[in-house]
Amino acid sequence: MKTIFLTKNDIYKGHLILVNENYPVNENDVPDLKAVNGSDITLRNTAALQLDMAINEINGRSGITPVSGYRSMEEQRNIWDDCLIENGMEFTEKYVAKPAHSEHQTGLAIDLGMTCRHIDFVRPDFPDNGICGRFKTVAAKYGFILRYPSGKEHITKIAFEPWHFRYVGTPHAEIIEKNGFVLEEYIEYIKRFKYGKQSLVFRNEYEISYLAAGNYPLEDCNIIDISGNNRDGFIITKRGVAYER
Ligand SMILES: [Zn+2]
């Protein structure tokens, strides 16, 4: 059986890392990037492939434009500074994350706009109907969540952003959507399922649990994904009973 060695530093890696006002991105984790939808916008490999598949499913290649994906620290700083000069502090704090605290620096977040002649870089149009609405209905199946929904601003500390999607992987996006969670809430919720003792069972296909940060050798052939939460531990996704023969 293959043994997986986890170290404390691995909590900063994976598709479920929480990056917000309180938890900065780990700069040592340089993402492996790939262009999306034939543009020069990039995302982490898996996220880029999944986004392309989602857009292809709804024939959205011409109707949806990727506006902003991965950003380096320097790019995030420039966006913050430019927005501050152009729009002032109140607006900037509402829509732009501080350098080191933007999800875009993880390569897991994408801003999408409805294709039109002038797309606003900070707040692209992404309406609920038409092609954009169709994207929203398939996003979770491909591992994407609407990261900053309305009504959760007190938790995310970011205004409602209908254009900003975050890759968290499957089946996590579906669980988050079904429960109406934001990522902050999901990360907290999953902590009640302690690895080896309890798990969150989803469609009998997946068992999800939490393991506190530490150095461990793990031996379990049913593990399909391990992600850090960028905070205090790991989220472990295993094959559920539906796959047992
Ligand atoms: Zn964004």
C-alpha cells in the first residue's frame, strides 16, 4: 500500500485553501499554470481544464470572456494601487483584496464577464440569465463555486461579486452549493468530522473528513484527494461505499 507523508507545511496547498482577509496566500506555493478558454488568462492546471469543460458544456466560448485569473503578488499590488487612485478607499476595500490576501494569487479564482465591447476589469457584467446564467447552473459540477454571494458579506468581507468563481474541486463545490455555504463556513463545518472517526458522506460516493495540522504518514488506498485549508489542517476526501466492491 502507498504511504502518503503529510507535513505541517502541506496545509498551505490544495484546492480547498482558504484565502481571505485573515489568511494570506503562501508565497512558496508557486502554481502550475495553464491558459483558459483560448485567452491569455491563466489558472492552475486542473482548474483551467475544468473551467474549459464547463464553458464547453454550455457552448459558452464566445459568450463568456475570462477577465482575470492568476495574479502574482506584484500584479495584485498594482491592481490595489490603481483602484485606490481611481475609485478611492471605500470602493477598493469592497471589491479588491489586499496584496497577499487575494484568491487570484492562488491560481484558483477566475473573474468571468459576459462578452461585450467594453468589459469592466474590476466589476465585469455577469448576469443571472442567458449564457452566464447557464454557466452558474453547471459550475458546481466542475468544481466551481460563486465565492462572494450576496447575504454573506459579513463573513467573506467582500461585496457580492457575481463574476468571481473559485475552484474548490469536486464534490466540494456541490456540497457547498447545496448547503448555501461560503468557503469560510464549509472549512469550519468540515472540522466536526474527525479523520478516522467520522466523515461527511456525500451520495455514498465520497467521505470527507478533517485532520489537524501535523506530520503524518497516511496509509489508506481510498484517499482520492488531500487539501490543506491554509489555516489549521487538512481536508481528506475518500471514496465512499458506493465504490466498494
Ligand atoms: Zn475576482
